Amino acid sequence: MSTDRVTFSFFRYPLGYSPAAFLFMGFRRLFIGPDVPAGDIRLMGCGGGDGFSILPDPRTYCLLSGLPDPADDQRLRQSRFYRRIAGPSEAQLHIELRPISGHGTWAGREPFEYSGERATDGPVAVLTHARVRRNRVRSFWSAVPAIRRHLHQVPGCWFHIGFGETPLRTLATFTLWQDTEQMRAFAYHKSPHHRTLRAARQQDWLSESIFVRFRVVNVTGDLSAWSPHLAAGAAA
């Protein structure tokens, strides 16, 4: 089921709760009961450090929810599954989005319906997701540190994080930008990110990938706990 409404929710837990959070993610399907509305629901682990480390962060998790019916948002938050995720958290971040454009697949399908609208002057979010071929894992991860360093230097990025379903071979990146111009400067202007994309295409690193651009509808939660740039940008 594809959707034109998407929310990325991030949860950070106290260190002592980390083992329970990890187990819940591993056995999440057991807790998705009939009170969870139909839609695209994915609970994934996040990378350590600034979110792009090869090592996971046992305290931080991402919930992607694509629910076609706006009335289902409240149903999800009232479900036993969601309460088990949100209840023990010490910091939350919720980013509501509308898919504008994209290409590729995730788990063999196109999960989003794109509006096709032109990018506005306001904030824009970008999702990438890749499944790496076994013989290209080393090449893929060796390119990540340069991208991470450049991301810290480029202006206009309010928030960034990496997450995935399985270690090493799948990685999603989520970035939230001040505007489209700043995002394009990072992605395409002879940057480490641009060089990595070119190498991935030429050397066939990926067995599957998707790139999606979103219009930002709303950002709520403990913004300063996640990024001072995000808190300042949302206030502006």
C-alpha cells in the first residue's frame, strides 16, 4: 500500500532501557495487533554517533508510518504497539511529510505516492535507502566517513540521521534541509556524496535503492534534544 502521507518519528531511550528497546524492535511483529491501523509501519534501529556510524545506537529508534487516512494517526498513537514505543522514551521527534518526487523501490515496491509538485522555498526532507551487494559492503561503508564530514561542514542541514532494518547491508539516511538549494549543493556539486553516487552506479554497489524528496508539513517534539539547528530552524 503506497501513501502520500508519511511521518518519521524518532525515539531516544534512557541507557538502562536499551536492551528492552532492542528486543522490542526485534520482535515488533508480535506486538502489531488489530488496534494498529492498516498502512506502512516500519520500526528500525539508528546509527551511532551522529547517526551515520556503522555501529548502532542502542538508545535510538525510528518509526516510519505511512497511513493514507489522516484519522488513523490518532488510532496509531492510541495502539498498544505505539504506547510501548513512546512510553519509555526520554526524547521524541515527529516529522510529518508529503512525498513530492522520487525514484526506486524499497523492499521491492514503491511505498510512496508522489504529488509531483515543484519544490517550494521552505524546508525539504530527503530519504535515501540502499541495499548493498555482499561483495560491495566494504566499498560502501568506506565512503561514508567522507560524506559524514562534509555534511557537518555544509550549511543548511537542520537534522540528519541514518537507520536501517538489518546491519551493514541496508542503510537509510534522512536529512532535513533549510531549502532545496542547500540540499542540492550537498548532493550534486562535486561533493563526496556526489562521487559516491557515481561510484555506486558505475560499479554496481547496490541491489536496490530509493531516493525520495518530501515537503515538510510539521515538526514537533523535543527539537533541541535532537539538533540545535532544527530547533532554530523550526522557530524561524
